[in-house]
Amino acid sequence: MLRVEQVSHTFRNAQGIVPVLQDINISVGKGEMVALLGSSGSGKSTLLHLMAGLMKPDTGKILIADQDIVRMSENRLAEFRRTHIGFIFQAYELLANLTIRENVELPLVFQGIRPSRRKQKAMHLLEQVGLVGKSELFPSQLSGGQQQRVSIARSLITEPSVIFADEPTGNLDTRTEEEIISILQQLNREMDTTFVIVTHEAEVAEQMQVVITLQDGCLVKSGQSKAVEQGARL
């Protein structure tokens, strides 16, 4: 489903060129839940943005559904992201002037899907994340955990090949964090959707199936989580 091959990336600042990622190789299977674990500055968020097609690496390949997104034109990449990639933001990124149903529907608006079909799909996903009774409320009327549920539903509306999540529980308290992780695991089981989740918390990472650890821009460890090794049902 997702392959990263020999990816390296640098940033330029006042001091010169700063290496951020060095020769990263990753393979993610269909339906896997993968955690990118690392401390601040490890390169995990940069790698996530590269894999989601929001940036392009200096070198290497990134293949999603056997298509190298690095070689795509900007127009082709934008089209590919609309159909194959979902994204969950730490800060939710909901539009304040739209209801939560309209926020969930938004990716389908850009695909030209008719309104009745958009609403049907949005309501189904809101039901799956436990918010069907709040579909006509606005983001400001929801808690942080509820807003993140809306963001999750929106990421799934196009039935993407893979969903990338950047610290999806970073703004939440412990109880709400557990609820969000449980929802992601349930959706992963029911929809067989691939998730790649950035986190700096080992406790969150170990609830995924695979943990990939970055340090100073290098991949230092990759393998099954402790939960999988111990036979837990994820």
C-alpha cells in the first residue's frame, strides 16, 4: 500500500542546509495501523507530510498504491490526494462557518459528488464516530474530542487508500485520547483502511500494530508493537 524508498530531505535556514531525513526506507501493508514515533525534531512530522504529498523529498521515491507521488505534477498530485489520501490534523482544521456534516462532506464537494450522496455518506460516517445526533451543530459547539471525531469522519469520506494523522490526540486529555484511539482502531478493523499516525507518546504508539521509530532524521527501529507481540486484539 505504501513504500518509502531511500528518502532524504533537507531544510535551509540562516546557518545553511540542515539534514532532516536520511535514507528512509519503509513498507506499510494494506490495512495496517502504523505509528511514527519520535521526539520533537526527529523528523517524523516531515516524513508524514512527505508521504501525504504535502511536500516533496530531495531524493527518493514514495509509492502509494504503486504510484510514485514524488514524480507527479502538482495538478496530478492534487487529484491523487483527493481520491487516495486522507489527513487528520492535530488542530482539527474544521471550517467554523460550516456545520459538522458540511465539514465532513467538503472533500466530496471538490470531487463534484451530488448533494444527496454527499449527505448520505457524511451521515453514515458521523454515525460511525458517534456524532449523528450532532450533525447540524457547528464546530464551536463541540468539545475537542468531538471535533477530532469530525476530522476523522472527514478523512474517511473519500474512501482513501491511506490516512495520515499528525498527533491526532496531541490536544486531548487522557480519557478523550483513549476514546479517539479506540475509534481509529474500530474503523481500521471495519473498513480495512491503512493508518499512519505520528506521535511522540510511546503509550499511543504501542496501541498500533507496527511502530517505526525515528531519531535525528534516521530510522532506528521498526517492528511489531508490544501489543501485537503479546497477542492483543487491535
